[in-house]
Amino acid sequence: MDISRLLLMLLIMLLSMTGCTALVVSDVAQGGYTVSSADAGIVRKIHQSFSADRALRNADITANSVDGRVTLHGRVSSRTIEQRAVKLANTVQGVRQAVSRLTVSSH
């Protein structure tokens, strides 16, 4: 897991525990924008789901959510893993739609 993603996840977790209604995410999360507490919770739950899934726990996937519309970024080893990530993200409460911007690569 790269350090920027780890720091972002830690920041989201800490702020969600303090009851903040919004947090400002810098260029670490695709150029900087305001993320609602609901979207931060969605991202946290997606990452928790991926961590609990044997096929996805070591995948290089970052989730972003805006108004419940989730975009998955990163690199995965197969289309099967990509489809599994999208399917699992779509099961998270609050997700309106999850789409993949994942790169499939065997390297």
C-alpha cells in the first residue's frame, strides 16, 4: 500500500470518528475537492470490504466517492478481480453506482 493512500485512509478514519461533517481532501485524492461525511464513510466501508476479501485484500485499488458515485482507480491482475471489486463496491450501503477506472495488468 503506498503511503499517500495509507495517509488518506487514516485521515478519513480519524475525521469520521470525530463527527466532522466534511473534510477537504488535497491532491492525494484526484485533484482536491470536498468530500461529504457520507462519501468518506462509503470509501471507508469499501476499503474495509476489500481488506476482508481474500482476492482483493492485496489489490492496488483506491476508491473515490462523490454523492455515492464511486470510481475505482489502480491496478489489478485480471478482469475477474476488476469485476469482483466493482461488484463488491456496489454492495456497500450508500453507493449509487461503482465504475472501474482500473488498469488490468499481469505485472
